Amino acid sequence: MPPASPSPRQRVSGGSPAETAAAVGPDHVLAAHATLEPVIRQTPLLESSALSVLVGGPVLLKCENLQRGGSFKVRGAYLRIARLAAAERARGVVAASAGNHAQGVALAAFALGAKATVVMPTAAPLPKVAATRSYGAEVVLHGATVEDALTRAQELAAETGSVFIHPFDHPDVVAGQGTVGLEIAEQCPEVRTIVVPVGGGGLAAGIAIAASAVVPAARVIGVQAEAVAPMPASIAAGRPVSVTPARTMADGIAVARPGELPTAVLTSLRAGIVTVSEENLSRGLLLCLERAKQVVEPAGAAGVAAILEHPALFEPPVVIVLSGGNIDPLLLSKVLRHGLAAAGRFLAFRCTLPDQPGALATLLMELAALGANVLDVVHARVTGDLRVDEVEVSLHLETRGPEHADSVITQLRKSGYTLLFD
């Protein structure tokens, strides 16, 4: 008979980090697996030859972007709601999220017959808002950040008597997310490094707990965006440390303060943490789409970005968790352009030309001779920096890679053009 779950009301803070970490262990993850197996998909593990070359051994992608609801979040949400008493479920559930936890809670609540209210930041991606509503949840838009939404969700829970479903800081949620680790161990028992995107830390903590029992030789390394990376300082301090959030394309992991329980678990199990740049997040997303044929959101590509930025840190075989694939198509187009630029395949610049017939045609003929494909051209005839006999031209070019882009820039400068880059 599977072990009992920790009480939903069990405190996970206030004790030592070791005491807090003990709130959930391998047995709880195994019990979670028994509950979730009929409900969730066992997502595939796909090898990436492009990333394998970088680390000198096999790199595989755990495709949680193909999970129900588009991310791993349904695992923890379903387990948490399933373990509520019938009277608690009858009062409904409240959650807060930038998108993926929202969809996970909405999907789980619908399956379990509970009413769900989800608070999302006002700038939450529209497809995530629409998907959450499509699963039957009531969506409340509030605040600029996930932290603002969390505060409002907790207030709503107190006002209505609904049960607050925390996105990462609860034993059931961590145990549910840990089932990803059990699947990885089954699919790749020889794994030596598991790379996991980290926001509040629930997924990484759950996987670390599972891995410690079933693949103890494997190391878990969490990945955060440089712009919002509280976990390195939190692990160093042994307690959650807040940071001032900055803008990042990886909204799914833009959590300014990690959870008490995840921090304690990751500290206790000596997980590693690395950060990645916006440039490599976009490159990682592009690689997933172009080489692995997987649509992921920037947060979901954080592990791929880590391989691109720090390839020597990862002992193969490596498994990277693609944590989610819920991306706004408008954001996807922007990130792809950013990724192409980072990969040297997209070049944008401005230059000044004499305002006379043939000047633009001459520039375009030179670009054609250099093998650059012009995507678009914009004229500006009146700016504060232009003389009356000048025009400014902005060009977007497709190139064959970094060396070709550098060659185009060099040749244009030799031809007398002054190039300006934003």
C-alpha cells in the first residue's frame, strides 16, 4: 500500500532546511506516480545529435512540452487537488500563475470536478489565458508579476474559503513534479546529468528527490535566466532569497523568490545551479524548433540554453527537461528573430545614403553580390541627424552564419558605408 501523503496543511517552513526537506521524500514520489500514471502522459525522450556533439556524449530531451496542458505542471496540480478531502474540493481551488500552472490547475480541477479560479498577471500571454479559460477555470487578471498574482490568489482563497494551490511550495506539488524524474530513470537508467529549468524550484526539487533514490549517480543541475536568478544565492544561504526581477523572455521561470521546500531540497541534495543569457535562451528555442522539431517556450528551452552556454559542465549521458511548450505565436516570431540574430543568421543595421537616384539600388546590388538576402528595407527621410541631401535606410538581412555576416559587414565598410547597429 503506498505511503500516506503529507497533510495538505503541513507546514514546510519554520524548521531547519533538513527538516523542511524531509516533508517529501522518494516514497512520496513513488506514491504520486501510482496516482498519476492513469492520468498523465509518459512523455518521450528524444536524442539531440546537435547537443550531443557539444558535450561529447548523448544528450536527450525529455519532452514535457508534449504533456497534457502543454507542460509538466499538471502533474503536481492534479496530485494536490486529488488529495484534497471531498469537502475541500467542493469549496473550489484558487491558484496563481503566469500560464503553465494556471493550465495545469484548470485541467486537473476540471478532471476532478472542482471549481477553479486562477489569478494571472495582467501581461500574461493571451494564448495561456485563453487555454486556462478553455479548461473551465475563471481567470482573474491582477498585478504586474507572478508575486502580485500570488498575493491576490491567497487573498481570494481567504475570502471565499477555497483551497490555495501553490505552484511549487507544497509537498504534493513537489512529489507530483518528481514523477518526471522517475520516468527519466526508467527511460535512461544510465543518465549522469539531469538539466531542469528552475523558477520556484518545485520541478527541480521533485526530480532531485526521485533521482537520489533511483539514479543516485546522476546530478541534477537547475537553470535560471540571468535576469531573474534567486536560486544560486538561496542555495548558498540555505533559505529563499529574493531578487529584484528584471525583464526576461522566460516568463515561466521568472520567479523572484523560490519556495521554502524546493530550496531546502535542492540545498540538501547538493543540486547545481547555472544561469543563462537572453541570447542563449533564444538560441536554445531556435535549436529545439529547427533541429529537434519541438515547439517550446523560452523557459522550457532553458536547459538547452545551458548546454549552449556551459557545455563543459555537463557529464553525459545528459537529459534535458523541456518543461513547457505554451508560447504565444507573436512572442515566438520575436524570439526566433532574436535567435537567428544570435546565431549570426540574421543581420539588422542602419546606414546613411545620399538622397539621389540609384543610391539604394547600388547598395542592394552590393548585398546581392555578397550573397545576403534582403528581408525588408525601411527609408527614413527626416530625422534630427540627417542633412537635407541624405536618407537613412534600415535593412534586415538573412545570412548564412556568423562568418558570412562578418564578411558582409567588412565588405560594406570597405565600400564606404557607415553601419549603425541598435
